[in-house]
Amino acid sequence: MLPKEMLAWGLVLLMSNFAVTVAHETLDRALRLMSETPLIDGHNDLPWKLRQIFNNKINKVDLNTLSTTHTNIPKIKAGRLGAQFWSAYVPCDTQDKDAVRQTLEQIDLIHRMCNKYPETFRFAYTAQDILNAFHSNRIASLIGVGGGHSLDSSLGTLRIMYDLGVRYLSLTHSCNTPWADNWLVDTGSEPSEHAGLSPFGKRVIVEMNRLGMMIDLSHTTVNVVNQVLDISEAPVIFSHSSAYSLCPHKRNVPDEVLKKVKLNRGIVMVNFYNDYVTCSEKATLSDVADHFDHIRNVAGADIIGFGGNYDGITRVPEGLEDVSKVPDLVAELVRRGWSDKEVKMALGENLIRVMRAVEWVRDSMASAAPDEEPIPYNEVKRKCRTSHGYADAAAVNICAQRKMYLTVVD
């Protein structure tokens, strides 16, 4: 080999070794930061996967060896997860049917999961519970309900779910409720029914403030977002949404809303779904990091969080194939020049701050009575729904009438 060729190869080798060294250093720094601050993820759909695959029979599955999901215990530990909001999600086709029952079963599943693996999970109700679990080497487990249809338009159901540990409610999923419009309205594929929130929907927001339940806007229209930001005394969250300017999908957050979230002191937790990252079937870890950078540039690092949406998405970015890969994303933020303070805010400090603020608003409203006024019956009148308790409607059960008729005929 000629001297010039040897020199060239030497330079290539030197640069390669330098790149490897830098990569190791950034990952080491990322892991150090994750050991000091809990990584809090805003949305994981493993509970629904467990329903789909095992019908919630978790005694028939071992989360240490389950290999068909983005999430299992070894992946969680490799991913340095500090806290997880597990989604108590049920599909929109349960609306006006058995949504409440099915949601309660998902809440029950999450509690049973924590009880089955107490060495791994610790159920958390408060911001302090998250930190306590983190300091005891447990993954703090919290519940978010994945759509307002799960309430069946009942403030009583909302309160019961809060008592069962639910700490955020996504106001809608991918269907309108009798009191709120969902994100598909902004695509033009569904009609608006409320121009955002109905009067009852606005009362839901106030009651969530009173309870201390975080308001999740990830699946709502921009009208709903703006109305909630006007009404809520507490910070809001987007539990799993990305930046609209980088991927103009209606599930993502426009810049003008990012700026309003900044003023509200809320948080946008970045979704990893390819379709919301690049608006295409393919994406990379670097593409996801671009969303973190964009949100930081528009509104600051103090509104950013992680909302991977694992086990609720069909396509994941190259480099973020499952929960175990998240430290590589943190390392990419480090490589891009994020300060230790900024990384820690995104990891979990922002969510802790938001949750504490929501708790503070709850405490400040301690003297307020629960809202006992039901939604007007004509707004929820459906086949098989009774009107018991409504003074302005006859208590008629259409299904019961039909059953009686069929009994007579038979």
C-alpha cells in the first residue's frame, strides 16, 4: 500500500474510532441523566394488546417473556422507563353500548398487572408517588383513559374513575361524543357536532380541574383545544402528539397551539408513530428527534415530553423499534446539543411539574361541590338508554319494552 493510501486509511480509521467514542459518550451521558430523572412516557397501549391477545387473562401470560409486543418487562428495564401512563382504552364502537364496563375492565387489568409484578411496577396516584417509585427502582404505573366515550356522558363515572386511579382523560378518541368533537372533524371526514365543546363538555373540564385529573387534548379538534385552554385553571397535556409543522397530520399540534401550551404551562409528549412523524410509512429515530427540536425551538424545552404510543401503533421508526430503544433517542438529543437541564425536563420534570400544578388546582378548589347536574337527556337519548331521574323525560326503556313484546309474542 502506498504511503498516501496508508494515510487515507489511517484517517478513516481515526475518524471512525472518534465517532464510536463520541457515540459511547453521548449514550453514557443519556443513561446518567435517566438514572437521575425518571423517564415518564405519556401513552402505552399494552393493556389493550393484552385484551386483544389474551382477553385480559394475564395469569396466562408472563410479561418477562412475552415477545409479540413492543413492551415487556425486559424491554422496559433496558429502556430505563421510570413511569408509564398505561392507556385504559376501548374502541369507539363501544360508545352508547358497554364502554363504561369495558373501560373499568381495562382499569382492573392495569391494577392486576401491577399486583402481579410488584417487584417491577408500583401503582402511582400523585407526582410524588412517581418519584417515590423511581427511587425504589420500580416503574411508576398510572392510568389514562383513552377517550371521553368511556364516561357515557356521566360526571359520576368521571369521579369513580378518578377514585380508581385514573389521572388523565383524553377528551375524545376518534369519534365525537355527545359533548366534544374529535380530531377527524378537522380533516373534514366527520361533521362537527358541537363547534368544539358543548355546554356539558365545558363542565367536564371544570370538574376535571376540581378532581385533579389532567386534561388530554391529543385526539381533539383545534376548537376544543382553544376552548379548553380558555376554561382550564390547570395545565393541559397532549399525551401522544407530535409537531404539525413537520408532519401536517391533524393528530399533531400546530405551532400556534404549541405557543398557547407554553402560556398554559402544559406539555406535549411526542408520539413515535411513523404516520405522525413523517406523514409516511417510514421514519427514523432522527426524524423523531426533529420533532423534539422543533417544539423546543417554537415553545421551549419546558413543554416537551415522551409519548411513544407503543403497542398502539402499527409502524415504528427505525431505531425506535420498541420500548428498549428510548435511551438511543435521549442520546440523540444529547448529541444535538441539548443541555442536561433540557434533557431532564423532557424526560420527566415537565410532567411532574404539570401534575403538581393540577394537584394544586384541585386543592385550591377543595371547597367546591361536585357537579351533580347531568347532561340534558335529549343530548344522549339513544336506543336502549333510559331516562330515570330526568324530570323532563319519561323513564322509558326501549330495549325493555322490546323484550317484553318479544316475550309475549313467543
